[in-house]
Amino acid sequence: MDAKDLRGMEPAELAEKEKQLKQEVFNLRFQLATGRVENPMKIRQTRRDLARVKTILHQKTAAGGSGGAREGS
């Protein structure tokens, strides 16, 4: 997942993607505990994707709420 692609998404889409990735991390951790995980590196990649989504979602919500207050500085 590329950050450029995520920046083009709406906040509602990012929130849905965050929910999906959280569920996927949970499933992968469960598989790891039971010894059924096929690709252990997928856990790392999914966690990083989740962090990317959260970061961009936070940036979008912070930018939307500021109202351009930094332009005068």
C-alpha cells in the first residue's frame, strides 16, 4: 500500500481501511499463536500499513479542523 494512494482517499474511506487492517492484524496474530500463519512477514507489513493509514487520517482531520490558521504566520 502506497502513501500516495492513501492520501487520495476520503477520511471515511481511510476509517474503513483502518478497521479492515485492525481486523487483519488480529487474525494474523491469532494465526501466529496457533502456529498456522503462512507468511510471518505479512504481520509486519500489515502493522505498517495500519500505521500509515492512521497517520494520514490524523493529518487529514488536523488539516481540516485548522481552517488555514497557519497561513498568516
